[in-house]
Amino acid sequence: MARFHGILLTLVLGLGIATAATADEAALDLLDTATPYSADFTLSGPKGIYQGKVWHAKGRERREVATSGGGQAVLLLRDSDAAYVMSTGGRWYVGLSLHAAGSLAGGLDAWRVTKTKMRDETMAGVKATRWKARADGPKGGFAGEIWTSREGIVVKAVGVLEKADGDDTPVEMALSNLRIGNVDQGKLELPQGWFGFDLKKVPADRIEQAIEGIRPMLESRKGG
């Protein structure tokens, strides 16, 4: 499960803490800004430091990090209620429901978020508003600070991922080279011709068992 958890860490750090919020609203609703953009990002968390790229359009987002196996990605398709965990090196994917992916990523799909404005600042050349932010759910949440652009894009987030078992983790995410405007739509679609498994109908509480069952087959593929 280590590789899958590494990819889902990208989901929970890159997407979960990227929440521009008003009082008590769903995190997944709030991170889905109407403004299309692409950017480079850096994630710092319990597994080390990741360098990657993000592509976003309304209803769709992809985050990708380079790894020794050729790259890992998460493709979030809210408009079709699906999330895909992908190995770009192995050219395989596993399709999950948004609820199942959120459950694996610390209950992200159930997070409710609030924020309090602190002040306006400039972050990585982008005019941004700094907020004290908190997200809570049945399996944990996030507490810290976020910086949002005028479009609602989170350009930086620093804080702690709180887990139900008390194993809290400091995290930081920052965007750079932010580009506002149309993005490559090919990055926001499931690649054609790749090997994959569709687990979208598997209940969330059985996803880990299902993934463990197919893991040897996936990891035997080149770069997987």
C-alpha cells in the first residue's frame, strides 16, 4: 500500500489543504475554483518533499509528482464523481469514487472548513490574502494558515494535518509559476490505452482490501 498512500498523500496535501473557505462549507466545493490555472507546486510532509505540477479547470484537477518509478498523479473529476490514482511511468490507473478516495485521504470528502482573514500579502509574486483556516471531519482535519489569490486559488498553505489517532503531521504546500487561463485539456482526462482497474463501485470501507489484492499486478508493470 505504500505507493498508493504516497499518491493519496498528494491528494490530501495538495487538494485537502487547498481550501478557500467561508464559514462552515464543504472543502471539495470550495477548492473547485471557477478560474482555470496551472502551476508548479512543492509539498512538504511526512514522506519528505515533493516537487510537482497542477492543472485545474472547473470540476477537474490533476496533481502530478516525479518519482523514481516515472511519476505518480491524482486526477480528480468532480463532474463525473471519480478520482483516478495513476502511475505515469507504469501507464496504469485505479479508478475510485470521490467518497472512497476521500475516505482513504483522511475523510477529505467530509471536511467542513472555516477561515478568518488576517491581512493582505504578496506570495511568490501574487497578491494574496492570508487567512487562519481550519478544516474538520470525522477522521481528522487541517489547522493552519492559507494564502489565496483574488481568484480564490490557494498559493500557499502551512499547518498541521490532524488525524483521529492523534498522529498529527506538519505540512506545507506552495505554488510557483502560476499561470491563469486555459489549460491543456488532455491533462484533465483519463489517458487512453492505459492498463487500469475500475473500483468506483467498491464501498469505501473495502477499498484498501481491494487495492491490496491488485497491487502485485500493478507493481509488476514497468515503472509501477
